[in-house]
Amino acid sequence: MTDSPTAPVVELSVGPVAHGGHFVSRLEGRVVFVRHALPGERVRVRLTEHDDAARFWRGDAVEVLEASDDRREHVWAPADALAAHAAGRLPAGGAEFGHIVLPRQRGLKSDVVAEHLARTAGLDAADVGFEGVEAVPGEDADGLGWRTRMAFAVSAAGRPAMHAHRSDRLVEISGMPLATAGIQDSALWEVDLSGFERVEVAAPAAGGQLLVLLVPAEGTAPAAAQRQARRVAQGLGTDASVALLAQADGPAADGRGALQRVSGRTWLRETVEVAAPGAPYEYRVTGEGFWQIHRGAPALLTEAVLDIVAAAPGHRVADLYAGAGLFTRPLAELVGPSGAVLSIEGAPGTSKDARRNLHDHPQARIVQGRVERRLGPALAELPDAGGLDAVVLDPPRAGAGKEAVRRIAAAAPRSVAYVSCDPASFARDAAYLAREGYRLRGLRALDLYPNTHHVEVVGHFAAE
């Protein structure tokens, strides 16, 4: 792999979009996956991976010779590959579609969704009601100001930074236009973060005090980490709560880190307004807990899921990979005291959030563990043991997998609402569900990640 800004540069014609933010080109018969380009363009490409033995190469467009009409000035300068190359540096990773007008971004993402459905699941997108990627209501015209969660590396100078794509190199940044105003306007960009490996920032969608998690650099003594964290907290002032996220048992991101309060509190309050019983819903989400990133995603996804599940009093529903209970809470309201909702979440801290958020709903049973291991036993422990009326699942990017799908099918739900942030793993699991007798009856794709290649899909599966 080559991550030098002086790597070889070649001239290529750009072909169709591929999953992952790349576009397919060819150089003397070899496939080259190019970022920062558009179909139909003629560009000069800096090769970032060009091993002679590799089946394909990778590269960044660094000069446009023939531009697409859908190209625009990049929305975030540090990620602009053209400007970075001219300045002799690498672009920051992220915002890899920031050079493309929003309607074309959504068209490209629609192509990716349809391609994976056809190639992996053998489905025609039109046959399952797919009408293209939808914008979030009220979205900014440039696709900015939507991220309520951010994670940054820390440079040697103690500044927020991002890694270059598939590289250990860091690019210092002084702002993040994709983030909500609470993050963008904070003092984070001016605070000395020396002594920390990573900083994670979360902002309530409705506004209010930020929560900043600091991950100490490897080998930092606990007392030194506390002193450094207090210094950061003082720099941030009253605009943010600060906590330390130690990595005693593994990567902090897996939910096993030890969360230590430094100032303020270690959790946020999120509010979700939807047209459902008991709304608006309030959720407590701890710093390391999972919550949807786009400010409009919680309400939009909740409405989509409830439309599919059609939960009613007395129903039995499982909410798998349930997070802090975003879907569990309205489902518990809908099934009422005569029904049951089973929540299964793998991350211990996030499962504790769900327990707190559902503490006054006895019809909700909160289980922590892996879905493929806990679903069967947990169902057997519900009152009037039996199957399920419906299942909701929102797995991580890797998807649910064959064994989890098999366990879901064994519970014989009439419908399954599948929320996914990756069309490739969704299509794979759609094929697994088809083998278990579940047909994809409807599919929506939501643009919850503007200016990136990511897209959220919501599938409605029904028993045949």
C-alpha cells in the first residue's frame, strides 16, 4: 500500500459506482477503484495501492480533465482530494461524496442498493417497491449539519484529526461542517488534546450540552489521564460534559470500556417525536452507547419500522440489536400490558441504557448478549411461551448473519422489519431470509449520511 502524496499518477476514464465510495476504472485491463471522481469523467489518479500482484488497484482522483455536470466544489476542504494533491498532502477520510451534488449522490446510492439486491439476493429492485434513495425531510440543501456523533483521532500537536483513507497518516482539522451546530461551534477545535488517542463527541439532536469522551493514549497512568482530562474540561467550559473512556478490556468502541466521569454527566437525554402512543419518547444514552447519527434518523426510522410491524395490543415482538431501546419503547406502548417485547443487545453499556429507558414497562424484557445465542432461550422465558408476531432488527454493519436469521425464522414471525446501514450485508441476509421462507415485500432507502457513500435501508419481509 502507498499512502504518499507523491505516489504514481495515471490518466483514467471513470466508470460506474461501486460500493464503498469508489468508481470503477480500468488501466490496461486491471480494475482500479477510484475515489473522488464521477462516472463519465476523465481524471488523473494518484495510485494509493498498486502492488503488481494485486487483482485490483486503488487511487484518488487528483485532477479533473473532463468534469461531470454533477461535480461541485467540495463541501469540506480537508477531504478535497484535488486541493490536497495540489498542496502535497493526503485528503482526510470521510465526506467522500462531498464533491457531488446531492441529487446525484442519491442516484449513485440507489444504483448500489439495486446492484446488491440483484447480484446477491437475486431480486429486482422495482419488484420490491424500491423507488430510490429518499432525502430526510428538512435536510440542508448542501447536506450539512446532520451529524450528532463524531469521533476524531488526535494529532501529535494535540489537535483533532482524521485518518487519510486506508492510512495511518493523520490530517489535522479545525471544523466539521457535517456536524450539528453544537459540535461545529464548540471550543473543541481550540482545546489542547495532548495525551489522548481519540476523542468522541455527542450532541443531543434538540440541542444542549455536549458529551465529550476522551480515550487516553496507550500507557498513560490513570492519575495523569485524570489531570489531562480536567484540563480539557476546563478548556471546553460549561458547553460540555467530559468523561474518560479507558480501554482496560479491549477497544473502547465495543462497549466494554470503563467510563469515568470528569465533569458534568456521562449520558445524554434524547427526545423522539413520532405519531404513536406515549410520544414524545425520552431516552437516556450513555457516552459509549449506540444512537443513530443523523439528527432526523431516530424519528424517521421509528415511523418506518412501526409501519411494517403494525404492532397491536397482545402482540409478541422481538427487537434485536436493540441499542438503547429506540424501537423497543414505542413497541412496548403498542403491545400494551397484555403483550411482550423482547429486547436483545450485545453491548453491555447500551443494554443497561435500554433497561433504564424501559424500567416502567414490565411488558419489555431486556436481555444482553448475542442474538444467535440468546433469542431462543429468551423466548422460552416469556409468558405463554411460543412464537412471535414480528421481529425488528437493526444489526451493525456486518449484518445479522446466517445463524441469527435461522433463529429468527424459528420463532415464525409473520413479518420482519430489517434496518441496515450496509446494502451488501442486507442483500446477503435477504437471501438467507428467502431460504427460510421470508419474501422481501418492500424496501426503502434513506439518505441518513449525506456527502458520504453510506445509505440506510429498511426492508419489510413477510412469511410466505
